Amino acid sequence: MKTINIFNSLKDKFFNKRSKKDDKIIVSKILNMLDQGMPISAISSSLYNIPEVRGAINFISQKVAQVKFNHVRYINEEKNIINSSFQKILNIRTNKYNNPSIFFQVITTQLLLKNNVFAYPVWNNTGNLEGIYILPVLTFNFKEINGNIYIELFLNSGNTTIVNYDNIIHLQRFSNGIEGIKKQVTTSQTDVVENLKTQILNDSKTSGKVKALIRANMQVKTADVKKRLDEFQSIFQENNLSGFGFLPSEYEIHDIDLTGKGVDNEILNSVVNGIFNYFGINSKIINNSASELEYEQFIDNTVKPIIEQLEQEFTFKLFSNFEISNGNRIEAETLDLEISTLTSKTQFLKEMIYGTVITRNQARKFLKLEKGPKELDKYLENKNFQELNQKDGVSNEPKK
């Protein structure tokens, strides 16, 4: 096992200092920082509070958090789950602060928000894994020192540190082949959503106060504007009786109704869908109205790539080359995630059992039921899966 441990020396830098409170969000600031390559979360964490952004990210991260990761070892192509320190870290307690469900939800959320996320494995003196910690990295740079690749991390606290790249887990959402792309590509979509919703709110507030507009029919010179305004105010106030105002005939009143004025829903929906597409999801998935095929495509195209990257990074960064060559891997169990409904699970298990792919006890294990009697360890024979003679297509089974 790899035994390098710099976490304790860096712990104060990583966790003891809080970042400054977010500044007020303005359009020019967002666009400027995005153009400079800053991720959404670096601009302001409050952008995560936009319901569309939070809903998309939470849905994906919760799916990843449902997956179980195992330390497996392949011996003569046979897969064995190993009860090691890796198994405890990945399935019981990932670090002092997080259980695996929270850890994988947070690391996925940070990946989707920042495009890059880093985690640091901590080892004890005997070479056993003690925990994996997510690092609060704002941005980073790669460096080559004496032929080895190092990464310079700029932390939220304002500190920086340099770590050997082989000793740190790095997940990337977009890659340019050398390092994870730092630039956020949502442009101003999140800002458009906020502006449109602000318009709705302001319209609802204004519509209850503004009832009419008053227009003066006479032409007024610039020098006389202040005088006419004072005159208008004086006339209205002097004749105000119990809320009624009287104005001379040269003023005209135009009724106005703002209650029917709303946001352009077509534009709002278009932008919201753009945000969803950026995160690899759609409104049907979030609202649980997607078909089984649409859900399957979501799992294959959005969730699985994150899971596969976790498998590969954990395998390469947690095991030595010798251990990898001897069949050690970190692998995820995704079957339960792919088969989402009770109907699809029932159909799947039925086909697998009668196709002699799994035993009935293996099916019970999949459903998290206790193991049945030994007779359930036998494969059920299905007459549709008998071996045929390739010459004449006749079954090789002896005649009875």
C-alpha cells in the first residue's frame, strides 16, 4: 500500500479557515469571472441555491451515492470481494466526518459545480487506508518536477500547496487531454433564470400598487418642468378629500393593468432546459415522469461515466502497480441502479434464473433477503437453453 501521508500537515490549511462571505451577485461580475475560467461555485455558493441548478445536481449526486463500491481481486478471472481497509472506507465510514453516502454525494456535487474535484487518501503507519477527504480547492495548476507530475492547489482559504499527482484523487468533468478544464460553460444561463424570476416577483409587487398613469397634454419647456411638477403636486394635495384627488382638464388619466403581465414562459423553459442539458438531465427525469428507456439512457450517459471515473481513479491512486497487476480493483455495483422499478427487477431476475445465469439464492441476495436452503444454490434448467448438435440441430440430451 502507498504510505505517503501529508494530510495532517496540511489539515489546518484545508479546514481551519473559512472563505469570506459571498459578495452581491451582479451580471457583470458573473460574466467576467466565467470568462476568466472560474467555476460557478467560485463566483458565489448562492448560485447553487437556484432550484434548477440544485435540483439537477442533487438528483445526479444522489444516484451516484446509492452505488456500492467494493475492493475486488481477480484470481484466474474469478472475482472475489476482499474484506480490507478499502472495503470499510468505501462502505462504512469514508472519513471522520462523512459516511460513504454523504461522501459520494458531496464529491459528485463538487464535480458538477466546479468541473474538477480533489480527494486525498490518508494512510496509517502500517499502510492501511484510514480515510479519504475531499479538499476545498478553488483552482489548480500542473507542474513537472524532476520528471514527476505535481499539482499546485489553490485553496478556498487563500493558501496553496503542491502535491504529487499520484497521491491525490482527481475527478474531471471536462478534460482537454492534459488537465481538467477549469472554465464553466453555462455562460449566463443561471443569471437569466434569476432575472426572469425576479421580474415575476417585481410584477406581482407592482401590480397591487400602480393603478394608472397621468399624462399632461400641454407642452412644457425644460425650464418650467420643476414649476409644473410643484403645481401638480399642490393641486392634487389641496383637493385631496378622503383619498380622492381632483386634477384640471389638461391632465389625462390612463388605466394600467400589470396583473396580466408575466414572464415569457417559453424563454424561461428554454433556459431551464439548457441548464438541465448542461448537467446531463431533463425535467422528465427530475419529475419522475420519464419512460424506462429515458431513465436507462440517463443512467448510461450521465451517472455511469462518473461512476466509472471513480472506479478508475480509486484503483490507480489507492493501489500500487504491483497490487493492480495482481488483480486488485475498486469496482461499483451498478445493477441495482440500472434496474429501477419492481416490475423490471422481477422480469430481470426471472430471465436470469431460468436462463441459468444466476441461482435463486443469488437472486435473494440481490433483493437483500437472507440466504435460503441449499437446494436454492442449484441452477434451474430451462428446456429453451439446451445444447444443440451443430450438424443436424438435434438436442444432445439423451432420449428418455
